[in-house]
Amino acid sequence: MTALLESPSAAEAPGTREPGRSWRPVLWTLPPVLTVLLIAVYPIVRVLLESTKTKSGRGVGTWSAVLAEESFRNALMRTVTIAVSSTIGCLLLGTFLAIVLAFVPFPGSQLVGRLIDSVLTLPSFLVTLAFTFLYGTVGAVNALINQIAGGTRPVVNFLSTPWGVILAEVTFFTPFVVRPLLAAFAQLPREQLDVASSLGASPWRVLAQVVMPEAWPALAAGGSLTLLLTLNEFGIVLFTGAKGVITLPALIYTRGIVTFDLPGAAVLASVQVMLSLGLYLGYRLLFARLTGARKES
């Protein structure tokens, strides 16, 4: 009777299923690991190997030649400058929009929030194309100014400059800052705001000492993501038609597709990957420090 009540697993020998159980986690882990190796690690390794090709075999000659070029230094400096400037603009505009949408009720606030979210679904070149129709040399703004002033030459002509690229990137990437901040503001207990207000704190003091300290991790996440995206942005730079604004992605395209200098393009792509990975590592360290400081407090 006792043997009939025992479960099948208990009736079996203790070591009959141990090998299957030990291999099951490996079998579940193997597909995602292979997928990551195939779609992420292999392209990076392939680019690194391509960057070591020289006329006489393999070596660091291509690296030395490319890194010594003035065009590389100019593209690197311009890439970092545009990315940092665009990120600062996104942080300022995104923080302002998130605060207004979260704490300043007004008719149509939900519609504005949906419109901001809809920008995330659009390709980046579409924003640049809209800017061309508005602020281009034959765009609507110049046509209106010339019609009023009676001129023929374009008054507004900044799209072919770094400022045009920065403005387009700020317009497109600001939602990446707004959305994390709105999520952080939604988790903020309203009781804290009510208590701070009842104690006589001004709205600016509540914002600085109660709201923003809770939003720093979200702000760091949005800013880091925006900096990473603007650092690798290519579509906006291409569609602005700014021939003098050559960033690293644009230079990679020119050397790899136009002049078919694959080893040189691979060197530039490797530098781009190093910048992206370094930025991601810095973001992880900053995020860990911010979250650790919040837990200690």
C-alpha cells in the first residue's frame, strides 16, 4: 500500500534524472548565447579583423594611417560635439516638457503626450525632411519672409550647418528623455509633494529638492541613451545635405561605400564601436552609483 502511494519520481532511483536536469539549463541557455554571438559578437570581430588588413598582409599599418589623418580627427571632434550638444538640448527640452506634462494640468495634455510618443515611431530622416520643407532655402519660412520683405535670397539658411543637424536631433531624440522622466514622475508619491507644499515650500523648491532627486536615474538613463543614439546617428546628417558636416558614421559610409576602402572603414567603425561601448560602460557605472545612493538614503 505504501509503495502505491509513492509518487513515480520518488520511486525511481535517486540518480536516474540527474543528468537530464543538469543539461536542461545549458540547453535553454545555448540558443540565446548563440544568437548573441551571431548577430552581435561576430560582426564586431569581423570588422576588427578587416581593420588589420594591409597591402602586405596583416598589421597595424591601416590603423596608424587612418588615425593620423586630419579628416578622422575632424570627424571625431565634430561627432562628439554634435552628440553632446544635441544631448544637452534634449535634456533641457525633455525635462521641461516632462515637468509640464506631469505637474501642470492643461487641456489637451494627453494629446501632446501621445504626439511626443508618436515621434518614436518615425524614421529620423522624416524629421529632417520636414525641416527641409520648413527651413530650407526654398522652404515655407523663407518663402513667407521673402513675400513679406520682398526679397529673393533665403534669409534662413542653417540646415547645412552643424546647428541644423543639432536642431533636428534635438527634435527627434527629445522623446527618449521625456518618456523615462514621465515614468519616474508617475511613481513619485503625491503625499511627498503635498507635505512639502503644506510646510511652505515653494514650487521651485519642491521641484529641486523632492521631484528631481527621485528622477535622476531616469534622467541619466534618458541622457545616456540619447548620447549613444546621437553619437551613431547617420540618417539626419545625410538628409540635411550638410556637405561640410562629416561625422564618423558619414565618414565610414564614404570610405566603405563610396571609395570602397574597406580596411579604412573598418578602422573607423572599430573606433565608433569603442566609443559606444565606453559610453555604455560609463552609463552602467553612473546608474549603479545613482541607484546605490538612493538605496543608502
